Amino acid sequence: MRVGVIGLGYVGQTIARAAAASGHLVIGYDVSAESVAKLDAKEIGNFTGTTDETKLSGCEIVLIAVPTPLTDDRQPDLSFIHQATDLIARNFKSPILVINESTSHPGTLRTEIAARITKASGVVHLYASSPERVDPGNANWDVKNTPRLLSGLTPEAIALAKSFYSPFCDTIIETSTPEVAEAAKLFENTFRQVNIALVNEFAQIAHAIQIDPREVISAASTKPYGFMEFTPGAGVGGHCIPVDPIYLSNVAAKAGVPATFIELATQVNQAMPAYVVARVIAAAGGSIKGKKVVVVGVAYKPDVTDTRETPSAEIIRLLASAGATVTWNDHVVGTWMGQSSSPIEGSDIAVVVTRHSGLTEAEIKKATYVFDCTGTVKGVDGI
């Protein structure tokens, strides 16, 4: 099949590679020439990258794999999905299969994609939804062995989508409607958000009563049923966990249903950077004014370059507001916000937010004082 992929971020790149490797002829489109060049440079067979949307014409299947971020006032932002649908309406005058992999609220495929394209073009395409389940840096679960949810607006759309995914996805699970698949993706990450907030809150309680929260969590995890281990940290980052629950709570608000747990979990996790900075200031005797502080790790998780929604950004802001001279160290990210990674050595304080592979304890401990949010540095203060 000739397949077009709109959006060459980490989701679009993943699906483009997998589809091309399975024998599909893939055209990857992105407005960013840099994103196209990065994927082209990897010399993927059966793949062509482009910034020219007309090159997608002739594709039998087009996948939407664009970001679904939040606006400045932290509301769902579907502008990238709308741009993708407008592109499809402009360039496809005969029916194709449109698959949405982008994460969004239930009803997106039906009302924000299919209805919008039909209204703009008059063409009745086939539509399917298969929300991405890509975990960057995960060596155990990938696009092939991670079960894939799938549904569509018609049986024909579902059948064609299955034939597309089957060569490179071991397990395809059909849901009754696209709305179920869309909601499942949001609920997966809302589950994680709520449980991370619970352990973050517990970590604060444990510190106040002078017990080790990680030892407690480890002890609780010995129970062979009814418990799932989550660990505390400086907050949540990336595209999924800080964002997806807000899409779900937004839908709840429109339906007139309270989303109490979701909203409280968001508040707890967003407050963690302030808690970290307060602990650091307390350890420094009540003031960090004039101190040299390095934040270690600005990626949102180990061994990836993704800095979206990283709690390090707020920690850096709060440290600077408290009068510290703040730098950051991250050998994986390298450059961020117009700055470059700085050494740890020579710092009065190191705040470890994300620890990449290869960063040794000895290197971290070159700072005079270390506060560790990851639970991986022995013999230092932390969460």
C-alpha cells in the first residue's frame, strides 16, 4: 500500500519506520524541514520525506500523527489536527482511508476529523482510529509487540486498517466505536497520572514522619495482588501524562460531570517542583541566594531528548526566583532553550531530576550538596 504520514514527531517517525519496514511505500510529511531531514538521513527503505503536501497525493492511506498539546491556559489544543484535516481536504478528491493516531478526546475522529473533511471537500472517506502507544526509550515494548487498539466509522474502514497494521503489529484489539479507543488512551495515562500523584503525596507524608517512602513502596510491592508499584519524582513530563488527563477532564466538564481525582492529581504533580525547591532551600539553611545550583536532567525521562512539559523548567524558574545562579546538565539533550549543558563540578547544589544512563554517582557528587528526585543516587537527600 502507498501510505502517507502527516507529522514526523516521535509517533510519526515510529509508524513510518514500521510501515516502511513491512513493505508499505511511505511518504512522510512535516512542515519542519529539520524533522524530514532527520528521518531521511536514517536511510529507511520504502520511505520518502517531504515538506510538500502535494506529494501525499496518490496515497491510499493517510495517517494523522500530529501533536495534541495544551494551549497557554492549559486547555486542549486541536489546531494541529485541524491543520492535518484541512490538508487532507485540499489534496484528496477521491476516497482514501484516514487513520488518526494522535491522542485526543472521545469523538475526535467523528466530529473533528471526518465531519470537518467532509464539510470542506465533499468527499466521503473511510475513517479509523488507532491511538498511538509509543513509549520513547522503552527497550521491551515497541510498535510490534504492544497491543494496538483499533476502531472505525465503518466495517470497511476497520478491515482496511487491520490489513495495514497486521504486518507490523502482533496484536490488534478492535473496540466497538472509535470513541472507546480514544477514551482508552486518555484513561491509560490518567491512571498513571493519578497514581504518580498518590506516591508524590505519600512521599511528602513519609518525609514529614521521617520514614523512607521508597522503602515503604518497595515493601508494599511484595504483595502479589492488588498493588502496582509507582515511584515518586519531581513531577510529570512528556506529551502524555501531564496532557492526556486534561483532555479527559475537559470532556467531563462539558458533560457536566466532575473530574475530581483527575484535577487533584494534576494539582499535586504540578506542585512537586515547588516542593523540591522548598526542600533544597531548607537543606541550605533557609536561603540559596547566590548559590550555584545545577539541575541535572532536563529531559522528562531517562535516555530520551524530549523536554516537553519537563518539571525541570519550573524547578529552574523557582530556583532562580529564590536568588540562585542556575545552570543545567544533560548530556543527552545537549542544547535547550538556547543554552548548552553545563558541568556539575563546581556547583554548590545539584538537583537531580532525570538521570540518564552513563551518568555516574561520582560525577553527580562533584557538587557540594545533592538532592535526588530519582531515588538512584545513594547516600544523599531526596524524595
